[in-house]
Amino acid sequence: MTKKKAIKIASASAIAASAFVATSSIEAASVSEVEKLVKEAKDAGTILKWAISIEGKADGTTRPWAAYNAAKTAYDKAVKAVNTLPASQKNRYMTELDEHVKLHINRTMYYIDAITAGEKIRAKQQVLANQINKNLINDDTEMAYHELSREIRKQAILLDRVYGKSTRDLIRSNYKQAAERVRDSAIYAVTVKIKIDLAQKAIAANDFANAEKHLESARFYLPYVDNPVIKKTLTDRLNSIGSNFTPKVGKVSASEPKRIKVDFNKAMLSGNGANGAENIANYSVSGRSIKSIKLSDTKKTAIIELYEPLYTNSAYTVTLKKNIQTTNYEPLGMENYISSFTFSDTIKPTVSAVTTNLNGNVEITFSELINGNSPLNVSINGKAVTFNSLSNETDKVVVPKSELEKIGLQKGKYYSIVVSGARDLVVSTPNTMNTYSSNFLYNPAADTIAPTVSSLQVKDEKTITIEFSEALADFNALSHLAITKNNSTIRPAFIRDISDGRKTKFEIELPATIYSQNDISVYLYIQVKSFKDLDGNTGRTYERSVTMTKDLTPPRFVSAQFDKNTNEIRLTFSKPLKAGTPSADKITVSYKGSTITPTFKSNRENQIIIDASKLKDGTYNISVSEGAVKDRSISENNNSAFTTSITKKLDSEKPKVTFSEKAGNGIFTAEFNEEVDAGTATLYSNYFIGNSAIPSNSTLTLSPDQREVTITLPEGTIKTTTKYSITAKGVKDLSDNTMDTFTNTIELTENTQPLLEKAAVDNEDIKLTFSENIFLFDVNQTNFDITVNNEKLKTDQYKVQGSSNQNELLIIPQNGTTFTTANIEILTRETAAIKDNANNTLKAGTKITIGK
């Protein structure tokens, strides 16, 4: 019996019971009959009790409709009978029925409702499970995950109403816990997908800061994705977005006259190397010379300092060369970045800080460069003091210790300071600071402040960076580091100072053995201890736990470049490559459709190097299969497959052309001084007669040596044999050099065929008139088909003869043929031997009819 049917029965029973109570004509039952019905109901209740109990017959999935309906029916009958008894007897029986029957009916309804709720959960569970089983991670998977999560929360209250802990646990296990296991198996995959989606939206909105945060979250959770196929899908998406998330200049601005700020969306390569973001040669500012470039600590901002100030309300153009690279060696772009802005500065300089250096001097730092001619005044503790010379602009003013001793400053005490008169570098109308008034601690004593750990970060799968608040006297693994994994000590492979010898920042590289065979990530406990600064102050022990995650990301192709200085093709990847040459059998290089065998040099950092010294100039298609190279990670990840093309161009000379008429009407040649590209050399729109491109249906044929193009113009293009102005442009050589536009005059022979224009009977003959003077090279009947009164004339019935007019011919009847009383049709034939002065043959297919 279905639940719906059971509910109808229950409702009907309830109505019947009400009717029994309300109708006074119902006959009263005897006590013995009531006791019998109550016992039957109680027995049915007992059966129902065990039907919904795991200790009985309950399996957590089957609805006990038979037992439920039997108990409900027995209960309704017993209630009906009990209601006929006097009140003094009825209460006892109703108590028994409520306790032993109705209670179990209600609990059964909870049990049935829980199974129904569980099946709703299971339906959502199956949708998600199907997606996972198909190795799919897409919008449908995400939706299935969220819908399952919502269904679990929504139905949980019904599952928890089941009576009996063991039975309730069974229901939960059958539905909720099973669904949670499926849901939890997808949690990391869905999280990574969501983060990637958010990153894509942020990139589309040019919000690269948030995009990077989302990508970082995606990278963090990716190692926890168990399904290898889904993990690869997400890894590929992440790599693809990383590829599309190209380095960009976010903003170029100038808030003060001699400093221009350039904001990048990624950390850029520091230093003055060819690709460094601090290399002056990689920048230019219109009308200004650059003094220096300095990257911020985050390496995402470059400050361009100029020798001369910018002028207010003047426009400037800043150019960044495309070869600037990120810290991951990604180029800034395919083209130089150019940005223009109009400079305006109405912001007054301010005092940023007042500090005492170790020499006992007081340093006043300003928010921007101030003019050396500023009427600057400094007073400390109410007394004017002398400061260093302001012969040049600076953002720091120093009051020497000797000056401070004159006014009696004592160590470790606070003093007032007033600064006024500082002007910025705005030309003509500089901004003058508001008077600064504050207090500072005069503390020139030796350093007594202990060093601290400023940051401890995981750099990659086996490297940790530790930065300190100040320079250390020494830092080594034996004395200052304790790293453990599951109570086992980890000895660093080596430690290196990455702060240019200042001993403030160190990289700790751990051995590959930190990962066991099946480890994807490891949990390490790190202590930094007993470290001292240069004055012997000992820092407090710093403790932190970190998770190191094995690098499973394949090296991603970034760009292809040809270096003509070294005659090399370089394929750049997102990370350093394993030393040695790539697997040549996994790299296919083709040139003009033919596969060639290149010579590979040893991989260089993050680049595959192809020796191009024996390769011709031109475009090469390169296909690299997975596994051609490996990265330097512990797992030695194979590269992802990719294809690209690169043009080798040593030749920078533009091709040159000359024109010549060729034997034949409407035909000429374009002769180049070197091999040219077939696509541009045979493109009709690159050639002109006069001011018009040659017709698109012209025939252009490139010679086998790719140096000569034969151009055949369509019939009728050249009306008169004379000199014409011919122009060529846009043709490229094999090194992609485009010719300069070239024009010359040559004679072209007309290629317009003579046309039969009129035919008429003249006396007894037919006179034919043509569009131009013609020559009849024979008198046979190969020129026309002549039909008279629907009968085609035979060769002996007419002859063709010249006329006194050179553009006319006569057809003379023979052997009794007459043209005077006939319908005549004349058709010019393909075999005609009639030609014009330029040897153009009569146009075939012209039909003229002469009426009777």
C-alpha cells in the first residue's frame, strides 16, 4: 500500500471515529468487546514498534506500511468502541491505546518521514556522485554540491526526529553520513573551482589584487583534491588563468614633481639586469632624464626618480620596455607599454617621521622631496637648531648630534619639535607645508632592542624564507633552527642569505626527504632560536607550524623569442627547468610545412634553447609534447603540451622589385631581388594599375625560386596598348620585412578581344561589323555557325570575305543559298581565326539574329 493510500485510510478512519462519537444512535459496545479490540490494537502497536526499531525488523530504508496501516486500523476500531463506554471506563482504555498504539503510530510517521527526507538527500547525492564519477568539475558539479549541502541541512531535522538512538544512527548513516562523505569528497575541488571563477571575474574587472588572492587560495586547496582527473582539470585551468593573467601595468601616476609611480599587477624582477624592473634603460619619460628606479618591498611598485621636475598641467608620456620581467620571468608584454598623464600637484609636503639614529643624529623624514632652497626652520625643545645643508632636494633632513648637545638634550627623554617652511619641487608655485608640531624620543644610545622574526613564509615545496627585523650577527641551522616532522628532526640542505649580504633575510632549503613516498603535503614545526643582532641582543624564540605542499604543477609555456645576438630560439616556461637538453623526440619543428631537426642546447634556467644558426629566416611552428622537459621540483613534473610559432629574422633588408612586360597580352612580371613570401607576393590587392588595384580575378603565379611573380590580367582589363603606371606594395620577404611602395611605368599590350557587334543583309550578302579592326587569317568556316531558317549551313553554302572597312566582313552565299528571304542566326565560335591588331582572338559565343 502506498503512503498516499495509507493517509487516505487514516483520514477516513478519523472521520469515521468522529462520526461514531457524534452519532447517538450508535450501539454501545460491551466491555469484553472493547477489551478485545484494545488488545488487538496493542498487539498491532507492538508489531509496529519492532518494525521501526533496528533491534527488530527496521533496515533504515523500508517503510513499514503494512504494519502501520494494520495498527492504524486497529487503533481506530478500538477508539470507536472505547468512545461508547461511560467516561469512568473510557479513560483507562484510552490511556492504554495512547501509550501502546498511538505512540508507535506517531513514531512510525517520524520514521517514514525520515526515510522520505533521506531519499531526497540521496537523489541530490546521486547527482553529485555522477559528476564526480564522470571526473567532471564544472558549474553543474558546483550546483550539485551546493544543492546537496542545502538538502542535508534542510532534511536533517526530519532525520533527527527518529526514535531510538540506534535506529536514528542507522537512518543518519544510510542517508546523511553517506551524503556528507560524497559532499566532502568534492569540497576541495569545488572550493578550487570557485576560487578560479572568482579570479576570472576579478581579472575581467581589472582587479588583479583580488584575482591574485583568489588564485593563491586555489593553489592552497588544490593539493587536497583527491580525484586525479579532476585535479588535472583544475590544475590546467589554474595554469591557463595564470597564463592569461599576464603581467600588466596597473597605473602610472606622479604625486610629486620628481617621482613617478608605476604600479604593476605582479611582483617584478629587481636589479639592473636586462630584464630588471630597476634598470633605467627599460624606462623613458618624455622630455625628462631618469635618475634612478627603485622597486618597493612588494616589488609591485617602481618609483622613477627624475633629474628635472615635471611641470604642472603638462602632459607626459612614460614608456616601459616589453622585456621587463616578473620574478617568475614572465615578460611584461608583447609590445612596449606606453602611458600618458597630465601632472598636477596640490598636495603639501608633511613630516612622516622623526627618529634618532645610532650616531645620535635626529632625522626628519618628509612625505616627498623638498626644495633645497626651502626656508626651512626646525626648533627642538623650543630652540632653533641648525641642520644639514639643503643644497639639493631631499626627503630627509638631519640635525647633527653636536647641535643637539648644545641645547642639552638627554638620552631617553621626549622633546618637542616644530618644523616649518618646507616646500616641494612644484615649478613656479611650490606647495608649502603646514607647520608640524609633535614630540619625539631622543634615544641615541647603542641598540638595546632585540631582533625579531618579521616573517616566516613557505616559498615553495621545499623552501622557507625567514626575515628578521634587523641584521643578524650569524644565522645557521645548527645553532638557530629546529625543524621537526612527527618528532623527527629535519636538517636543512642549505641556508643562503638573500638580503645582499645584510643578513636580514634567509632562504632555508629542506631536503626532498621531508616527503614520504605517498606524501603530497607535510606538517612541520619550526623553531627560530638564539639569534642575535650585531649588538649582541638575543631575540625571543619564534615558533610556528607550517604546511609544505609538494609542487605538482607542470612547467607552463610562457613565450617564444628569437635572439638575433646569439642566434637562438628560446622557449620560456613559468619555472626553472631540469638541467640538460629536452627530449628531442617530443618536440616537432616545421618550416613551410616540412619537419626539420633542430639542434638543442642545454636548458637555461626556465628556457629551452634551440640553436638557430643553421635555420633560415622565416616562421617556424613548434609543437612540444608533454614530457619534453621537466621542472626542478621534487616530483620533476613534466611540461604541459603546447604549440607556438616564432619568426627568425636576421635579415632586416626590405625586398625590392622591378616590373617587366611579358610576352602575351595583359601580362607582366614583378621581379624581386630575394625570395618573397608567397601569401603577400600573390595577393592581388598588393598590385595597382594607376590608382586602382588589379582585378581580384587576375592570375598571379610565383616562380619556384620565389623571386618572380607573373601577373596575368583578366581579358578586357587593358583596352589600349600603351604605357601604364604599375605599383607594388605590402610584399614581404621570408624574414617578414615589408617592401617600400614601388611604382614604375611599363608598356602593356591590350588584351580586349574583338566583339561581333552587328550583322545585316547587304544586297545578297551578310555584312558583319566588329568592335575594332580585325584580320581574317583564313577563309574556312571555323569562325561562325550560320543557321538559315533553322538549318545550319554547310561549308560549301557560303564563304567569308574581307571588306573595304577593316572592322567588317562579308558572308557571301554559294550554291543557291539565299539570305534575302530568311531568318538568319550567326554565332561566333571558339575556333575562330579572326584576330585584332594585338592578336586577340574574336570573342566566342556572341549570337546575332537577322529577321526576315
